[in-house]
Amino acid sequence: MEIKNTTNKLARMRTINEALALIRKQDPDTAVTYNFIRKLLDGDRVRHFCFGSRYILNFDDLLNELNMN
């Protein structure tokens, strides 16, 4: 049995707090907040799912949404 290397890239899935920490690491003075990200998720502008009470979001989608504005 041979395992083939695929070029499919795995989505970078993060919680809201993890995503916010990564954004703040790149830009300590960012205006992006937890509630702002949550509103993007509630408006279905970023792919996500709920796991219990925790939101898991596609970090690359979040970055794309932030760069579009």
C-alpha cells in the first residue's frame, strides 16, 4: 500500500481566542476584537462551526475577510 502525497492544504481551524491572539501577535495595536469576529461568524462571512459552546473558524477565511475591507 502506497501513500500518495496530496497537494490539498488543510484549513487552519482556530477558536476565536486563538485567532485573535495570532492577529494581535502580528499587529499589537489591532482594532479587531472578540465581538467583531463573533459578528463576522454570526453573519456567515467566515466559515465556521460550533463545537459545544465554542466556535471553530477557518483562520484563512477570517484573514481574507479582514483584507477585503
